[in-house]
Amino acid sequence: MSRSSSRPNRSLWSQTGPTPRLLFGAFAIAAIGLPGLTPREFFGFSIAWPYAALWGAVGWGRVGLSVRPMILLIIFGLVQDVTFHAPIGCFVILNLLAYGASAAIADMFDVMNEPLIAILSPILLFSGAFLLLWLMASTLEDHAVRVLPLVASLMTTGLVYAVLNKVFDLGRLPGESVGQAS
């Protein structure tokens, strides 16, 4: 007599541990972010390319603070600094602040089970990161920089994250305390 399990089959992604998920997310950031380092025009129209490292900062922060995601965010930030001719450390600070804020929100709220928090927290984190980016750029340029390109990149970053957010989930289970997954 065969007993059928009431449990549905788990996907390969749900069986994967935090390290392969972290590496896959880092690959996705590099693969999508790398074309953003080139001129971004398509038939004469400029394209707002997303700030891919922020996806990792927001997604990886949901499981709490860990050294490995921070190291990757520092590396991505240094590449962004060199690419955008920013002073060394600007994008590093931006990525780490977004990561820390994401971890703080995950510690305060149940970001895995509350749909409103799961939707609003990335919106607030991306908006705060782009506001900070605008403030740093305006301070370094000694005048207010144009907001429209940053808003366009904010929209692109948020929309792509809405589709790819599972790629940056390190596997924190509902009810598991922050910091245990990575």
C-alpha cells in the first residue's frame, strides 16, 4: 500500500542553500550590470540602466547582516566608483547603507509573511538609496545634478527587482530569526 505525501515537490531553488544563491545573485548582478558600463543608447534614445548592486543590497539584507554579501557589495561598489568616475567609496557606502537598512527592516518587521511590508520596503529602500546618491552627486559637483536620469534609473531598478527578487532571496524561512540563513 503506497502512501502519497501531501507535501508538494520542492523546487530546485528552494532546496539550494544560501551560498549558491548568493553566488547566483552575484552573477546576475554582474551579468546585468556589465552592459550598463557601456554607452546606453538604442537608436538614439538613451536607456536608463538599473543600478544592479542595489538589488543585492535590498534582497540579501532581508536575511540579516553577513560578511559575504558585504564583501560582494564592496566589490560591486568599487567597480561602480571606477566606472562612474566617483570618488572611491561613494557607491560602496551607498550599497552598504542600503544593505544595512534592508537588514534593519527585516529585523523589525516580518518581511517574508507581510505582503505590504514586502512591497513597501524595497520601494522605500530604493528611493532612499537614490536620494542619497543624488545628495552625494550634488555635493561633489557643487550644484544640484539632474534628477530625471536618476528617477529613470530608479524606476528601472525597481521594476527589474520586482521581477527578479527571488534571485536575491538567500533562503530565510518564515519565523527564522534574522542572520541565520547566511
